[in-house]
Amino acid sequence: MSASPRPFYITTPIYYVNDRPHIGHSYTTTVCDVAARFHRFLGLDVFFLTGTDEHGIKVEKSAAERGVSPQALADENAAEFQRVLRMLDFTNDDFIRTTQRRHTLQVERFVQRLIASGDIYLGQYEGWYDEGQEEFVPDTRAKDQEYKSAVSGRPLVRMREENYFFRLSAYQQRLEDLYREQPEFVRPEARRNEMLGRLRDGLTDVPVTRTSFSWGISIPGQDKHVLWVWLDALSNYVTALGIGLEPGETDLVPPGRARFWPADYHVIGKEILFFHAIFWPAMLMALDLPLPRCIYAHSFWISEGRKMSKSLGNFIDLPTIQGYIDSFSLDAFRWFLITQGPLGSTDTDFARTKFIEVYNSDLANTLGNSLSRVVNMIGKYFDGRAPRPGGFAVSGFDWPALTNAAVDAAIASMARLELSEAMGSALGLVRQVDSFIDATRPFTMAKDESKREELAAVLYQCAEALRIASVLLWCAMPNKIEQAWRMLGQNIDPTAGNLRDLCRWGGLKAGTAVVKGEALFPRFADTEPSAQ
Ligand code: ME8
């Protein structure tokens, strides 16, 4: 090997422990997992981080309502989030909790540095506060929102406090420059425009401590000033890498992780964009740290046509997710999230009828069906051994060129986090195999002994194209694709970093044992009355 592989760092938001994991958390984490798996397979040096956000008034209140300590509530729900990571087969490299010493120690140091540089100063705040969002709302915006939370609709509360402030206003110009010089700092475009609007409104300093609750990290030496949860939480992206540790402090974070900073992608939902796209870069500028390359703010899942809400009881929650996994498989659930999810700027409906449609069309009728047709024909006509490639070509099906183009397109789309496009390139190959079978009719060729060579070449090309498609599809559906590899006689190690080599035409060796297996995705006939 020549140069060491390029680091690739991708993060999810860290999730509040006062909520149970649901489709929203699962979605963002699946997006990151698919990108992480693909880039590891491609040979990049990947770090994929997720975790839990455990401080703040919301957690303190939920714990009080339940009659437990905030730490006990955090422990219980962090364990639940970790259980879900295993249930959904996520390959995160670490799980950070903001109550861990490795995190709090570094946050305290950052705050000390920011006080010393004058970026954090003591002042007086009076204004409107959104308790659900833990966010101060400027007077003009509070008025526009009729003094209600833009997110929860609950009334804003009036707050008067002695607070420490972060000097956000000082970073106005540098943020404007950043947005101009790095047009893809915030994606998608519609979200970037929203942030440009916030910049045009002008930035004001942000209070970053509270005295009204105690569950959080205090300003060093001043117990009553508890850090605003966002300053604490955003820091996780660098504390997990040990960026705030001194050389030699190797017991809290494994050494060498600093190489992953800056992040390639902070993937988040659109409701927390301001913190990530304006406050966080300003904080990093104040700390003299490099900025992340892209904040990717996806839109929301809604449920069966309506916003998900506790009062409607229509949350796609864990039992519902488990139901989909039981009926369709985990990989089918991941496929639906990845190919249909709201990575763009509009919300997406999670509807059972749509799920079944996508399952049957992409997975049962296309991927599963194509693979079993080809494997069955090789079983029947060539005793289950991959035939010789031969020189037979059909116009319109230049397979080396078709597969190369699909591989290049998938790699390029993945790098841009365009997951559905990447998967579309891979599945497109499978659809081309189907068209190729329709055009060449191997089952008819098989009846004519003189067409033996042609038959061999056709089935080789089908199997080889499916093998290459499968390598691209693994990141989204690892379990099913490993099953497909067993059928195609492939012994592939997706941690070996050799995706490009594996995608080179001709990798399937003649004589490889090709074996029938269980149907990858049996067709689903819905029997539930709700789907009538
Ligand atoms: O905001 N559709 O945590 P959180 C898609 N702790 N994604 C959704 C969603 C939906 N309907 N609902 C939630 C916090 N999400 C802070 C983050 S980061 C430094 C601190 C996802 O538990 C989406 O990723 O409220 C959103 O950003 C995240 O859950 C919010 O999780």
C-alpha cells in the first residue's frame, strides 16, 4: 500500500435521553451507518460516532416526574439507545455520553479557554425562552411566533438571569465568508438558504449558562452557572476524538483519534440546524479549530400522512419498527429508509402501503428474483458451476462499460451522501440484467445444443453483473447481501477496503460453485385489513 487511507468522519446528533428511540433517530443513524459501511469497504479510514445528550432541564424534569435521579434516567435510556444500535446492526465506532468524564473534562477546558479569550463573558439576559428547544428566542421572532414555540407550539417563557454569553456577534463576518467560500457547508440548498436568512437578520450574542437548574456541566469554579446544553452537546463531536486532551492523556480517549477532525458530515434533522450551522462553527472559530466540511440537515418522516406526535399516538416507535423487521427483514427496513427517506428538503411519509410497494418492486421482484433466476439457470444448465465468460456480446449490453459506469456513479453519489442515487445505480444494474435476460432468452437457448457457448456467456454476464451490484448494495443490506454472496460462491470480506477491486469486471471465476439458497426477499402479499 502507498499512502495511508484518507480519514472519513461522520456523526449523528447525540440523542436526548428523555425520549425513547423512534424512526427519526433510527433514520439518521441508518444514513450514517450506510455511508460509514460503504466508505470502509472503499478503503477509507472511517470513524462513525453516535451517542446520547444527557444534560439539561428537559432531562432534569423528566427524571423528577419519574421520581428518579437524572443520572439514573440517563443510564436507563442510554442503554436503550445502545440496544437499538445492536438491533439495527449499526457499526458505530464509539458511543459518547455527555455525562462521561472524558466529555465533561474537555468541555470544562473549552469553556475556560473561551472565557480567557473573551469569547465568553458575564452579562444580563432578559427575554423569551423556548423550554422544549432549550433556546432563547429573539424578541422579533418571539412576536412572529405569537410567543409560542415554533417546534412544540407551547408558550414561550419570560426569563431574566445573570448569564455567561458567547460572543456570537463577533463571528458574523467570518460566518458570511464561510458560507460564500464553502457553498456546500450546509446541504441541501434549501437549508443553506434558511441559514443565509438567519445571517442576514444579524447575529446576537447567545447566553450559554443557566442558573435555573443544576443538571449539567458548571462553569469551572462557579457551580450555579450551568452550561447551556447545546454548548455541552455540540462539543461531543470533538471530545470523542480527544481534541481537548493534553498529549499523554491517553486513558480517556484512545490516542490517534484527532486525525479524524474535521468531520466530513454532521448528519442532523432540520430542526437543529441553526446550532450546527451557525453556533457550532463560531464556537470552533473561537477555539481555533478547523470546521466540519458539511452539515447535512435532512427533513422529517411523517407517519401515514400526518406529523408524528404523542397526542396522535402515531409515532413509528420501536415496537412498530420491530413489526416491520419481523415481516420484511431488517435489511428491507434499511432499504426503505435509505431509498425513500427525507434526505432532500421535503418531508416524507412513512406509510405501510408504500413500504410494501417498494419491498415488492425493488427487493422481491427485482433483486431477489433476478438472483434466483440466474442461480437457478446456472444450477440447471451448468451443474451449479459458474460458466466460462466466452466472447458472446449483445448490442446495448457492453457489461464492462455498464458496470464501470454504475460503480463510478455509486461511489460519486455516496461521497455526496446521495444514498438513494447510489443505491439506484446499483439496482439499475440488476434491472439491466433482467432486460438482458429478456433480450437473450437463455431458457430458449438452453434447448439448442449448438448455442451452448452463447448460453454460457449470457449466464456468466448475468452472474457477474449481479456480483458487482451486490458489492455496491452491501452497505444498505449487509445480511441479505452476505446471503447472496454465499449463493454466488463469493467469500468477500467487506472490511478489507477493496470495493473497487471487487467491482472490476471478470472477478467471477469460471467453475465457482453457485448454489441455490432460500429466496432472499419472498414476495409479500398483504393480509392486513388496514391496507385494503
Ligand atoms: O435534538 N424524522 O436530540 P433529539 C427524521 N440532543 N428524523 C428525526 C425525526 C423525524 N420525524 N425526529 C427526530 C437533539 N429525528 C439534541 C441533538 S446534537 C449535538 C444534539 C432525528 O433526541 C433527527 O436526526 O431530539 C433529529 O435531528 C434528531 O432525531 C433529534 O434528536
